[in-house]
Amino acid sequence: MTYAWVALGSALGGMARYWLVLATFPLFGPVFPWATILINILGSFVIGLFGALTLDGGRLAVPGEIRAFVMVGLCGGFTTFSSFSLQTLDLIQEGRLAAALANIGVSVALCLAAVALGYWLGRPGY
């Protein structure tokens, strides 16, 4: 049954990602992959928060299937490391090395900060 939960989470996460890209395109445009960065930051925050909340002794007791649904399925389907990689390669191939390096630096730094913040907010005793 866990596989079904992961599949459902992946489908919902992928649809949410697609919707967010479409919704933010008029705002960000095609010049720089801001939507992908935003998606990865949000997904990093959610996986950190939910992971900490549902640890043994955490504030939420959830079955393993629900943890897999959110962390593996939903967050895995929502976040976009493959898109990040392709967009970075596109920037390099366009001769925009500074933009590619900025994409790498901003994505890694902000996603790491988001997962740490989510974990910190979700940890026991907060």
C-alpha cells in the first residue's frame, strides 16, 4: 500500500509543480529559472518541517505510509532537481556562465536554508 501512497503523492506533487510554474511564468518570465528555485525552496522547507514533525518523539505521530506520501511522493514529485540541472546546462550552453553559477549557488544555499528552517520549526520542543 505504501507504493500507492508514494505514487499518489508523486502525481499530486508533479501537478502542483506544473501549476506553480504556469502561475509564476507571467511574473518571472523565461530569462532565469526563478520558478524552479522557488519550487525547490518550498519543497525543501516542507520535507524538513514534516520530517522533523514526524520523527520518533516528534509532535505528529503518522503512519509510515503518510510519511512516505509526503516526503517521498509529494516532495519528490514537487521538487525539480532534474529541471534545475537541465536549466543550469541550458544557461551554460547559452554562454551565460555567471547566471548558471548564480542558479547553482542560490538554489543550493536557499534550499539548504529552507530544509534547516523547516526542520528547526518542526523539531520537538519548538
